Amino acid sequence: MAYTRRTFLKMAGASALCMTLAQLGFDTKEARAYATSLKIEGAKEVHSVCPFCAVCCQIIAHVKDGRLVSTEGDPDFPVNQGSLCAKGAALFTMYSSHHRLTKPMYRAPYSSSWVEKDWDWTFRQIARRIKDARDKDFIRTDSRGRTVNRLESVFSMGTSHASNEECAVIHQALKGLGVIHQDHQART
């Protein structure tokens, strides 16, 4: 490594700062111990693909004792070269945040409180409401008598938290029901 004047000045400044902090009584043992026991130490590296868009940036997931402990962009992958967008960078937080809902929550009309429901009840409610809307509003033919088979009273808004494959399945299922109003928050 070639040392430049700028590099020398940076190193000299950092050294002076460290010596000053040591004189003021700061103990660096704890910081050194933390640095040597990184959270990914002993973790298995698993190469995967970011699920949020069609770019398919490669990520490295660090798994320790069966738990995801870290994610980062893969610097050796030619598409993203280690960088990730905001959604990809937040991938670990999406899976590990204590704010993440893991059970269905239901708020009845005109109610101000949420109630935890089980998955069976939730899926039955969704299916029932879509079936009722389809039975009530399904349009078989247009004003000229042409077959259109569409449902205009149901709208679908996709999310970037669904993988490309999940979005494709959702899209095809809704098309099969006749839903024509579909959008996705990750579109450009």
C-alpha cells in the first residue's frame, strides 16, 4: 500500500485521538472483545437471492444454530457487486424484527381495537368475501354481448415483500377469478 500525505495525516490523527481517550480513562478492552466476537463468527454462509424485485441481487445469509443472524450483499456477484437497495438492505430486519406480525389481526367494522385470530378463520373470511363479491358483481358479457368474464369490484395491490414467484401465483389466481384491477407497489 502506498502511503500518501493524506493517509499519514489520517493515521496520525486517529492515533492521537486514541492516545488521548486512553489518557482520559476510556477502557478499550470491551470494544476489542466485541470486535473479536462478531455475531457472524461460526455462522454458515448461505448464498441466496433477494426476493424483492426482478434484478435478483445475490445476498449472503449468515445462519447460526438454525437462526438467521445477518444478511449482506454478495461482493462477488456481478449484478449487484455487494450493494443492495433499501429493501434488500432491510431484509434481515424484515425477518427478525420484534414488530413483525406473526399472527392475523382483525379489526371489526367501526371497532377501534384489533383482535388476534387464527389462520383458519382468516382464510375462511377472505375466501367468503371474495366469493360473495364475485357472485354479486361478476360481469360475463359487455354491452355488445361479448364475453369478458371480469370482476371490477375487487382490487389487488401487490407488495415487494412477496417474492417474484408469489406475485406470479397471486396474479394468475386473481386473473382466474376475473379480477382486472391489479397493481404493485414496486412497479416503475
